[in-house]
Amino acid sequence: MVHCFCPDSKLIKAFIIMQNKRLIIIVLTSVIILLIPLIAMQFTDEVNWSLFDFIIAGALLLGTGLMCELAIRKVDKIKYRIAICLAILVLLLLIWAELAVGIFGTPFSGQ
């Protein structure tokens, strides 16, 4: 009689979840950050985001996290990983500031 190792589906699911743990953290972090203005809108009229604002902010946050994840997975040297992730984060902050208050005066500014 031949025995084969066939892991049950729970074990496979646990392995997939552990393998993509950082991706889950990226998505959850993006959602938590987006909850801040959503909750603030319930208490004050000074925060006034539309659905489009949430979509753009979510795309920026998720895109930034995924680009950093790609850099972490593909770049071998730690110094390069740090430099690439810092550049991505600075780019996120510049885009966010431009969309919020228009520091550069582009047509995409929030004013």
C-alpha cells in the first residue's frame, strides 16, 4: 500500500496566508489610514471627502505599498531597497500634498 502526503486544505490556506503576510498588512494599513478621514467626517465639517477622494487616496496608498513590496522582493541589496522605498514614499507625499493643497500649482491641485 502506497501512502502519499496530501495536505488538507486548511494547511494549504495557512501556508498561502503566511506567504503573503506583508500583502495583507499593506491592504489593512491602507484601509486603516482611509478610516481616519471617514471617521473625522462624522464629527466635523472641515473634513469633506467625496467618494472620488477615497478612491484616489486608496489607489495611492495601495500602490505605494505594493511598489515597496516589489522593491523588497526583487532588489537584493538592503541599501538599494531602503533608497527605493524612501523615494517611493517621498513621491507619495509630494503627490498627496499636491492633490490636497496644490503646492506646485498643477491643474490637479485640490484648490
